[in-house]
Amino acid sequence: MHVAVIGRDRELAQLAELAAQGGVLTLTGPGGVGKTRLALEFADRHQQRTGDAVTVAMLASVPVGAGPDLVADALGFESLDAAAIVLEQRGGIVVLDNCEHVIGAARAAAAAIRGPGRLVLVTSREPLGMAGERVMVVEPLAVPAPGGADAEQSAAVALFLERAASAGAVLDPTPGVLADVAELCRRLDGLPLAIELAAARTRGIAPGGLLAAVDQRLDLLRRVRPTGERHDSMRAAIEVSTGLLTGAERAFFRRLGVFTGPFDAGVAHAVAGEPGSDRLATLHALSVLVERSLLVAEVTGSVTRYRLLELLCEHALGELTAAGDLADVEERFVEAMVAIADGIVGAALAKWDPVMLGAASSQYANLVRAVELCLSRDESPDRSFRLLLPMFAAVHEGRPNEVWALGQRVLARWPGADAPWRPEVLAVLASAAAIAGRNDDVVPLAAEIVQDPAASPIALALAERAWGLAVRPVDPREAARHFEEARLAAGRAGFASLALEVAAFRAGELDLAGEVDEALVVLAGVLADAEESGDVFASILAHLVSCRIRIRAGELDEAAADLAVAQAASAAMAQPWWTAAILRTRACLVSLRDGWRGAADQWRQAVDFAASRGALGEVAITLRTAAAVAHHLGEHGAAEVLRAAVPRSTAITVLPELFPESAVALAARATPAPQGENLLEAMRTARAALGGEGGGTPAAEAVHAPAAPSAQAAELAQEGDVWRLTYAGRSVRIRDMKGLGDLAVLLGRPHTEVHALELMGGADVGGTAGPVLDATARRQYQERIVELQREIDEARADHDTARAERAEVELDALVAQLSEAFGLGGRSRASGSSAERARTAVTYRVRSAIRRIGEVHPEAGRHFTNAVRTGTWCSYRPEHELVWTIERRALTV
């Protein structure tokens, strides 16, 4: 929800004047002074006025001393080079928020991404200290003079009164009340965050009472631990809020200090909940902290994640350390992450799907932090090994080198350790080496696993898979043999998704070895098994491999049919897992049908999609593929230019080469890849070779969906608290609203009726919510939750996965019902039809989102007004064919 900025008109005007000069502009000032809100408000207003792009990196959760690539990652890119490529085309404003603990990395990032027509807006408690940087000091809000009569005109007082009203307080602005508020604002030094925290208390404590409490804490701070007047004011405001918590609530709050990024209720319960308590108590504690402005709740679809503001996290961590509980809570954090890792691995053994891969991706940073803690304190590698296993997903999401480096540290810490899961960890690292193109590292690791008599079928399957990927460029028959060994081992392990994947890989290599008929038979078996098991990933992969086999055989109609099926299935997943591969394959197909020149738009779209994702490896793969296709078609000049433009990357594609002879011929004549600083020029060169005269479609406005030639394409992508909407060739950015999340669901399932309850995050599509939950009902819910927790523990101990999953489903449903049935602080909500409440709420928020879209993109607003139906059942029924790519990626905050 957008929060109004009060009392900053002068600063916004000054910021606009400085921003007009471009370059790097840093907002400095003490913690809590409002630098972040001022920067985001300015960026939002600028975007609404001009339509320029806004790209935000919230760096508060980036580790101290982190390198520039982690800043790039927070921006949504794989490297600074990739960020520079995209942001040159995207332009607009780049916000680097909370840089004081990573000054060096932020300085390097700002230097890499600044450029003509682009503003890098930095917030930090100190300047970056770089050439050309301009600094604007953000001062606290103006406060009224002591005894003055201008309290109502004061920005600080206006902020206090507005936030108090938002918290539900009813303040009569009598002279006495205004005098108390004015004095309170003075005592808090006009710091906006401190004022907001105090104002949130006014529903239960009058301003005079708050003033007395703040005075007490300020006196104590200045007597015992003076740290500077404004810092003390901030601490005093926080302690007023934490001082109103019960002992258990305050303990819960300080335990949350171990989190540096967002977390959900389940992890919060495991890490911060009282030992032996149930999830209902955790939900209540989270609600209390949200109500008292000590915790931020962010809802994305049906998932609620929580986070602490930076200063509140510092405060909580300080209390935790002072209480002597830091080590114990960090231990609970590691154990919680180990349990999550085990759950992800268990789910992966059953089937690869967006939910499982999404969980692995969203937990990556937490998994890394848990490994770091284990490296510093564990005597055995057991937990580190288990934490590394789900990083197999990160290997395939642009992080193979990171996983490889972390794994090498773990192995160096425990060299030769004969511990459970070691072969599996070696297999994950072999996979990382294979995807990173480190083939010389793959074979020794894979051979060690294969020769280990204690290696499990899972380890053998992953090792043979990596070995096949490593030898594929030089010997497709040998690669096919390794993929078959991987399939057999995966079958013994019950690893169905992996068995289907490597069978599809084998089919591609059989085709390259000249065994086309056998390849098609293998693919037919993969497709049949994938359909029976509902494995969408395997189905898409098999159709893409079949498409490439058909292209090589000259069967272009059959290839187009395979591509259409893969494209439709990928779009229905509402995640761009296969988009880059589909775009490349489509460009290949169009090149063979319409000639090289006729496919230029398709190739530009594929290149720009890879660049806009910040995936440097995908850019390299796309340009290499384009060069090979051009060479195959006799366009040798274009092929040489494209091959020379390939950025330095060893990333590989898991799909078989279309024209390996051309790829080999070009690689033999290729000049060294350009260095990082020349990547922008490389992209301009590639676009010129594709007929775009160096321009092409800007990456920020590239069509991000694999549409058929006759279809239009569009995108709705979440970037933290901002959504990027691309429609009819124009991109805009819109602040997060719940209705945009609802639209994302509907756009991902066109012509499908979706119940309002599902959009609200529930699963029940009938009946009513029943009567208001009274104390008896609440106790019964709580007892059942305790029973289910006990049943889950027993089932896990008995290795009864099915029973445990059934209990977890019921437990999650009960928790969801309780979180809907109770308001903040545990107050029961009104009874009535849950379906009716959902219908009303969803209709309001979807229509609000469409109105907001219409304000910044009238054409898109008209389209949604005509195409979206709301009510008990909601749907998206476009009047013309339109393929949407939906992406939901929350920034680390």
C-alpha cells in the first residue's frame, strides 16, 4: 500500500532539480530520517509523470562486506555486466537503497550502471565517495518551537497526527494535545520513523503518556549508553513500542533479529516461537508486531512474508545479543533451514514443479547463511551437506559458480569426510561445474562418485547426468550412454522427474549420433510418462527436444506443432522457466521457414529477453545459437559478427545443438570474447547484425513471452514492491497492489473460471465461514493443531511421508482459516459467507488495480476493463489472442 509522504515538498523539489543532471545522487542522513521513503516517492512520481523505468535494489539484507555482484543480484541481474547491458536500454532511475554497510560494492555498482540519461539514486548514512557523486543531506522534519503556537503547521506534528489516525486513534486536537504531540516530536528530533512508531501507540496511550515514556527512556539511554542524540531518540521510540509487549512477545521479536530478509510464518515459528508452542501462538505474535508497526507484512498471492525494517532488525539483534541468546537462536535458524532443505529435496524426488523450484529459489539466501554458520561452528559436515542439496535448483537458475564456490569451501572445511550425503553433494557440485561449463572439473568428480560403492542411486543419477552434459560437445554417443545410466539410477531411486529429463537428453544425443528413429521412440515414452504423472517440466523439455529433432530433419510443420505445445504449457505455468529456450527455438524455426532476414525480429526478441532477465549466460547461449543458424543458412558475415559479440561465458544449454557442425566451425575461428567493459558494445554489434542498426527492441520493453507469430505478447512482472506491465509495446511500472497479484493469476490462466476464495488465498469454494469463532472454537482449533503437529512428528519418525503430508495439508488449512478468522491482535472478525466476503474484496481490489493501470497506461486499462470479469468466479477472456509472461520475484529487503 502506498503511504503518503508528509512534509517533504521542499526536499522533493530539490531532489528533482539535482536529479535532472543525471549521474549518481546520494541521499545521506541518520537512520530513520526517511531517506528510503523520499527516494522511492521521488522515483514513483517521476515514473508516473514520464513513464520512465524505475529499478530498485533494497540492500539492507545484503551481508556486510558483500561484493558488487550481490548488489547486481538485488537489482535482479546475474552480474554487473548484465545489469549494465539492460539498464543502458532501460534508462530511467536506478535506486540503490541502504548502502552504508556495503559502500565499496555500491560504489562499484554505481560506477558500472551510471550513464547518459540515467540517474543512480543512492540512500546511505554516508556518501559513496566516488568521482562525480552529488550529495543531498536529508534533514529531520521541521518541529515547532517550544511554546510556539504553530504546532498544526509543523510537518512533524502533521505526520504524527496522520499516522495516529491510520493506527485507529481518535485524537481531539485541543491545544493541550497538540502541545504534547509537539513536544514529543521535538524529543524524537523530528525523525520520521521514530514519530511513526510513537504515533502507532496512540490508540492505547495518549500523547502525554507517550511523552513521559519517551522521556524516561531518553534519560536512561543518555546516562547509561550515550550513542548520539538522534540515535538515542530512535532507540527510545523503538523501546516505547517494545516496552508495551509482553515478555513472550518481546522475546519473539528479538529472536526475529536473526533474519536479514523476508520470512514466512512457518520459519518464524521454528526460529522465534516459544519451545513447545503451536502455530496459533506464532500467528498471534506476528499479528501483534504488525499491529504495533514493529514488523512489515507483505502479501503476494496466497503467501504472506514478513520483514523487519533495518533499524528494528538492528535493535532486535542487539537485544538478542544482550540477552545472551544469539547463539541459541542462530542454532534454531540453522535447524529450521536444514528441515526446509530436507523438505525441498523430498519434494524434488517426487516431481519437479513450479512450487518446489520456487521454494528452493526463495530460500537460497537463507540456505547460504545457514551454511556459513555451520562452517564456523559445526564439527561434522552433516548439516552443511544437507543444506547444499537443494542448491541443485540454484545451479540451474544462474548460480552455478556461486554454488561451486560454496561447495568447495565446505569440502575444504571437511576434506575427505566420510559422512552421509557426501556423494550427493559431490554430484550437486559436478552439476554446478557442468552447467558452468567447467568440464575439466566434472569428470573427476563424477568418476569418484561412480566408483564409490557407497554412492546412492540419487548420487549416481546426478553424477552420470553431469558427466553426460560434460562430454556431449565432443561425443554424443558417449553422452547418450551416460544419460541412460542416469535414467536407470534415477529409476532405482524413484526419482521420476530426473529419469524423464535425462531420457529426453538421451533422445537429443541419439539424434545427433544419427539414430533418429530410436530418438523419437524414446521421446514418445517420455511424453506418455510425463502426461500420466502430470510432469509439465518433462513434457515441455520433451517437446522442445522433439522440435529440434524435427527441425534438423526438415519437418518444419511437425516442429511447429511441438513448439506450440511447449509454448502453451510454459505460459500456463506462469513462470518463465523455459521462455528463453522457446524464444531461441522459435527464432531457429522461423529462420528456416522465412530466411535469416525474415527471422531478425525473432532473434532480437530472444536476445533482448535474455538481456532483460540479466542472464549473461543466456545472452551468450542465444548469440552462439544465432551465429550457428546464420552459418548453416550461408549467412557467414552475420554469423562471424554474432559469434564475435558473444560475451565471455561458459554457460551451456541442456537442449541439443541444432547445427553442431556450424557451431564447431565458428568456435574454431572465434576471436577471444569481449571483456566486461565492452559488453554494451557487443550487444549493439549483435543488434546491428540482426538488422536493428544497433538499436533493436529495448530490453525493458522486449516482448517477454514466447508468442506464436500471429499472437500478441505481453508481460506482468513483479520486482519487489513494483510491478512492470508491458502491453502494446509500452512498459510502465506500478506500485504493488493486491489486485495486481490477482490479475497475475487470471492472466496466467486465460479463459478459466477462478473462484474469488482462491484469489484470496483459500481453497474452499463453497459454503460459508460459519459463526464467529468464540473461545471454545478457538480452543478446539488449537487442540487440533497440537494433535496434527504431534502426528506430523510421528509420521516423519516412521518415514511415513504420505501420512505426514496429509497432516500438513490439514494443518496449513487450519492455520489459514484462523488467520482469516482473526484480525490483528486476535480479535475475531465478523461472521458471514466467506465466499461473499471474498467476492466483494476481490472485486474491489481487481477493479482498483485496473483503474490504476488505466491512469498510467490507458490502452492496457481499456483492455483489462473489457477482458476481466469479477464476481464469485473471476476470469480473463481477452478479445484477441494474447500471450502473457507472468513473473513474481520479490526483491530482497
